[in-house]
Amino acid sequence: MVSTFWKKFRHTPQQIVVLTVLGIFSASAVAQSSSGGMQAFCFIINYFKQIVGAIAVLSIMIWVIGYFNKQAQLSELGQYIFLGCVIAASAYVFVTATGLIPPACSV
């Protein structure tokens, strides 16, 4: 049986080159517009920070509920989710420390 799922995602080399060039030029165009180009980027960064923070709080609550109800699986689930949040937060700290976040965004 032939898999037809991956045929949708095949690109010709010309399409890949054009998309790469457009990506490069659009990034430089966004970086050059000082008035509003980075506002959407900063909004996405702050939005993801809020999502990770809310998930971290919920995972702590899941861990507490599992701990008090003596359910090891629920406690482990809370620990794994919290570990993912710690990894996401540390990745953000490393990206901020390297200076890859624009200075217009508040940290």
C-alpha cells in the first residue's frame, strides 16, 4: 500500500528557495520597522510566558492533589508537566542572556 499522506508535503527545490528568501527578507523588514514591527513578536513572547506560568501553577496543583490522595500516577504527571515548564523557562532565560530577544520587548 502506497502512503499518500506525505505527497502533500513535497516541495520542489525552487519552492524551498523562494520560501527561504521570502523568510529572510521578511525578517529583516520586520526588524527595520521600529514603530510596530516587533509589537506582534513581543506579544507572542509575553503570551507564551503567561501560558507556561499558568501550566506550571496547574501542574503544582495536580501534584498536590495526587500527593494528598496517594495517587502516584497523578503526582508523576504533575512532576513531568512542571519539568517541561522548567525547561521552557530556562530556554527563555538562555535566549534572553544571548541577546536574541529584541531590546524593544520587556523581559
